[in-house]
Amino acid sequence: MKIAQRAQRIEPFYVMEVAKAAAERAALVAHTDAPMIFLNIGEPDFTAPPLVQEAAARAVHDGLTQYTPALGLSALRERISAWYATRFGVNVPARRIVVTAGASAALQLACLALVEAGDEVLMPDPSYPCNRHFVSAAEGRAVLVPTTAAERFQLSAAQVREHWVKGKTQGVLLASPSNPTGTSIHPSELRAIHNEVSERGGFTLIDEIYLGLSYDAQFGKSALGLDDQVISINSFSKYFNMTGWRLGWLVVPDALLPVVERLAQNLFICASTVAQHAALACFEADSIAEYERRRAEFKARRDFFVPALNALGLNVPVMPDGAFYAWADCTAACDKLGIQGSWDFAFEVMKQANIAIAPGRDFGHADTSRHVRFSTARSLPELQAAVVRLQTLLG
């Protein structure tokens, strides 16, 4: 059987490989005084709040389970539009919002609509691995541009100018806040990037799935405020705590809407109808109040855990301003343990401290062998226990 080259180009998702090893380890230590602590997966430990669960049950009970339009329920698109206005002060007409089967489907639709075979798309290194694979699946090529802590591990306008190749580069794929670093692009730099891209006739595609989980007033602004040509990806998974419901959305310029609708009709038909009806309740006042309480909890976890990592010599060079990750340099820790690189460090921490973390190799090539990603999406007591174990391990 011949396997398609596009499939061959997709690298393994090493975070999931580590997760499998962690699950095996967890079974061995489940009944000990040090059960596995999972700081490797970016999934909130909160689930959908009560009104959302009740709305889902009501949709099933009332038989609201048949196909919706490919663009999503009109009522849900209107709710999302209103949320942009109240939360971010941005006018995003509901007609430009496409409800999708998670942010992954939104990224796939955007890449299929915008990327031709051989096109290059600029992305920061490090960045979330699946994003570059969506470009590859559309027969394009993700060009990873090395970034540093001084740049907040984000692309700059100067780098866009430097790496743009006329006739090859077609756009940029950004993420703000970012996975794995939890850092955002400063609004003025984001505007400069978008101007550089627009002058070259390219597209600005930005992953904003962690935007609701922003902790710093100078960030936390949607790129959709720049102009109506920015294409934004968002999701109900992170801020809205609905990971397994597989629901997201895409905001596109008017000219792109019929193209995306046609692709969605053929590839997905529609997003989950039950999940869409449930998501309507995300925007009720009681739900938003609960989400804000949880956002404060995520910030408290960050405020405890990142300084603790720094004190252990696991240096986090840029304080995350959003999401729930810490991108830590493990070089000093590796030297202390007599091992090399973040891959070995992740497995040493798993074996000796029963903590699962994500090695850097998934996220790019620029110094990723020196970095590991900790997820702070777990409870504060779990994070506190993890720090104690790391202190024991690292002396």
C-alpha cells in the first residue's frame, strides 16, 4: 500500500508519545503515596459549567440533534459576535463568523482556502506543532523562524521583512497567547507585522484560542481590531473549558466566506449540533462569572508555579501573560542530573518524580532541546506537590 507523501511529512506528536508513557507509569504508581502528576497536556481541569451542561441535556431531550447550517447556528454566531463587542471592544459581524468542529477544523479550513502547493507560511519557532502540520497538509511549507526571549518567543515585523520571499511566502501564522510559551505579541508589534504582510499581499492568520485566558492589560486584545482582513481562529476548549466537545470558530473577511462555507459543507457538513446548542449558554451572565473566577484561578497557579520553577533553576525567561504554560530552560537541571536535553529530562522527571511534562522537541528546532513545557492547567495543590518533588529531585 502506497502512503501519500503529505501523510509522510506529518511528524509524530511527541507530547502524545510522552502521554502514553506517563499513563503506563501512572498505572504502576496509582496506589502509592506519590501518584502521577500530569503537567504535560494543555487541558483545563475544569469542565463545562452547569448552564452549559443543562443546555446540552435539553438539546438532546428536545431532539435538537440534526444538522445545522455549515456556518453554524445563527444564534451562536450572534452570541460570539456580542462577546467580541463586550469583552474586547471589537465589532465582528456575525456573518463573518464560521462555527467549526474545534479550532483544528478552523485551521484546516483556513489553510485549504489560502495555501497552494509550494506556498510558504512564516511561523515562530517555538510554536504549536499541529499548526505547521495544517500548512503541510495543504501542500504548503511552514517556515519556522527562530525567536528569542527578547522577542517574547514571537515573530517580529523585522523578521517578517527578513524572511519574506517574493513569489513563495504567502502569509504568517501566529498565536497570541502562544502554546508553548504563554506569551502574547505586543499590540504595536502585531500591527506592524500585519502592515508588513498586507503590503506584500499576504494573509495574517492568528490563533487566538487562549485569548480569553489573558492576565495582562497590555495584551489580551484581539487582532480582529486591526482591520477586517485579519483571519482569527478561536475555540470553546480553553477559556470555555469544553475540550472534548470539539467546537471552535473562524473569523474571515467577507470575500473568503463563500469559499470557507463551500469547504465546510464538503469536509464537515457542520459542527456538533448538541455542542453548538450547549455553547449558547457559555455567554450567560452566570457562566461568564464562573469563567472569570476560573481565569483568576489559572492566574494564581501561574503566579505560584513560575517563580517556584525559577527558584529551582528551571528558568522561565519570559513570564507567561496568558494561557496555562511555562516554557522552562532545563539546561542547569540536566547538568545537575548528568543527562543531556529536554527529552531525557522529561523521562527522568517521569521516572524519579512521577511528574509528566512535555519535552521541547514537538515545538520546533530553535533551542527546543533545552526547553520543556509545564502545563499549569492542574490544581494548585497538584502544582505545589510537583514543586516539592522537583526540589527533592534537583536537590
